[in-house]
Amino acid sequence: MSASAVFILDVKGKPLISRNYKGDVAMSKIEHFMPLLVQREEEGALAPLLSHGEVHFLWIKHSNLYLVATTSKNANASLVYSFLYKTIEVFCEYFKELEEESIRDNFVIVYELLDELMDFGFPQTTDSKILQEYITQQSNKLETGKSRVPPTVTNAVSWRSEGIKYKKNEVFIDVIESVNLLGLAAGEGAGCLLTTPHIHPQVNANGSVLLSEIVGTIKLKVFLSGMPELRLGLNDRVLFELTGRGKNKSVELEDVKFHQCVRLSRFDNDRTISFIPPDGDFELMSYRLSTQVKPLIWIESVIEKFSHSRVEIMVKAKGQFKKQSVANSVEIAVPVPSDADSPRFKTSVGSAKYVPERNVVIWSIKSFPGGKEYLMRAHFGLPSVEKEEVEGRPPIGVKFEIPYFTVSGIQVRYMKIIEKSGYQALPWVRYITQSGDYQLRTS
């Protein structure tokens, strides 16, 4: 079983729009949601699923809105949450920004979308490109003769329309990898941060990586005529072993998730990624990798205290990737005590600024070439040094983006485009490595 009803609430819990799909849960039950949410929040026991009697509330928050699904049955929770997030995605496609005002201004379209997105509590048509074919911004003015559902919805390929034509046929492929890290730096007054995951637990004498991972996505932008079939080849380790190519320059994909257009049986048989793509932008697949790599950017910080009245923070950043590559938009966020004042900075490159509302110093480096090493010094007045011991030390964070580079070494080996008309198409590939969630906690 799935959802009985779906509600969109404002930040105070007042229903803006609701849709009753099954009628087995009274719509008035939503009145218990916000008091229950506030109570659980005060108790520190807030959860994504709240229950009041026999009614269960499955909810998510987006901007200043709550999306809540109700059920009294043993529903498939993962299906309901996937639906709620997909609903947000569809609304954002229609209204650009999803917030209370956009719901109030477009309530007719929202009702139409809720009717098409779910039927009797089960997800139905959730592809925004297909929905936009027959639910438009002027949908309340549509003529009766134009209101029929397009055949795409009932086609075997429900994510792509017939008759698409382009003068120039192209496919743009973006391979984007985000690296996440949770690190622990030992030692008094000093810390270090790895900005790429390193599976080996011991980083150096002063620190260790507690958790690291690489999360990758392959996104496509498709401008192809007709109904083409695409075949994508990667340096997949399982495929290389099946074909006897060995493990050189191959990667082992884990937790692979595909768009609905991919033929899963074909992938299971011979690891071929074969699909008829949607038109325009979409995410073809996501994956996770556990691989041991050399840290790309190494950060060390040293804190010196002087006479309980001031503090000096020294941060060193070193690029440990190849010299031909450049990290762009690097930001190093160094925490400082909440009562720090009178900031002064000196940097060998870039600029530093104090952000008092976040209690951090942001060191920004627009362009960071591989092999380079830079320094930043920050001086602060510190009325009460002892206060830091009570507050604890928040983690250091790093943001960056390195184009034309993947930390895992994944490669697009080929992209074959087959269409019955026989036209020639150009595939373009771009690689990007970027920071994900980085935290370094000092002991």
C-alpha cells in the first residue's frame, strides 16, 4: 500500500493544498502533524516518520514548505519518500522556485499535477518533460479538444516523445565526482585536512580519516532527432574481467543506480549501458567508489595563543595533483572562537574574510594550480581564551572544483548513437571533480 493523501503545508503547519487519493484517512488528521512535530523537536526525537494513533505522517521539508503524506496502512515508506522528492523536482521544473508564494499563485496547476503524479495512492506519471506536454502554465485555459493525454504516457518509452527533430545532433556527457570526508586530527593546537578520500585509516602522525567516499554521477544533455539508441562504455572493472582485459585503468563501480531508460537486463548480462534517452537534461546514473588515492589538496592549521588576549591561526594549503590541472573556486573555512574580534589577515594568494555570523574565516583562492603551496595567517583579539574549551572546536571545511579530472580515474571509453535514419551525431565529454561534505574534527 502507498499514500492515502498528500498535503502541502506552510511553515506554521497550515494546509495550502491537499489531495485525498483513497479516502481511508480523515483529512482533519493533518491537524495533529505540526503539534507532534514541535513536540518531537523539543524532545530531540525528531524523525522523518511521525505517528498519531493509527495515522502515520511521512514528511519532508523544502524551503518554507512541508510536504506530508498520510497513511494508516503498512505503506512502502521508501516509495512514498521517493514520490515526495520527485514531486518537489516536478514543481521546481514548473515554477523555478518552490515556496509558499509559488504554490498560492499556481494552485490550479498544482492540483492538476497532483492528479497526474499519483493515482489511488500510487505514483503514476512523474516525468516533468512528459507532464509539460499536456499540463501547461495556461492549463486552465486549454480547449477541450486539446486536453487529451499524449500517447507518450502510454508508450513503452514513456520518457521520450515521438517526432523530435534537431538541425545539429549532439550529446553532452558530464562525469561529476564529489568526494566526502570525515577526518580526525590529533594533537593540541594543530590539525590537518584531506580534501580527497583516502581509504587507509592512518593519514599521518597527527591525523586519521574516519570515513571517506567518492560519489559520482553521469549527466547527459541530449539533442538528438528521432528515437535513437545509445550505448555507453566505461572502464568498468567487471566488464574488463569478463572480456579478459585485466584491471589496468579500470574502476569498480558500487551502488550503481540508473535512470529508468537504461535496459537493466542488458547491463546485468554484459555490463553494456544501453538506453533510449529522454530529450534534454537528465541524470543517467549514479555510483559510489571505494578507492585509495593521493590527497589532492592538503591543509594544515596551527593555532597559537598569546597571553589570553589574542590568537594567531596559520593555515597551509598544498596542491598535490598534477601541475597541468587547476582547482577552481577553492574555499577553506577555518573556525574561530565566537568572541573573537579585531581580525587581521595576510595571505600569499587569494583573499580572507571574517564571517562573524558563522564564526569562521573564509580563505578564497580563485585558481589553485597543482604542486603549489600557499599560506594564510589570521590574527584575532580574544577576550576569553578559555571559552573555546567549553564551545569545542568546530570542523574545518574545504570546497573546490577541478575540471577535466576525475579522482577515481573513471573514463567514458565510447558513446555509440544508433538511429534508423543513420544520421551522424557528436558526443562531447567533460570530467569534473568537486568537493562534497568535508569535515575535520580536532581532538
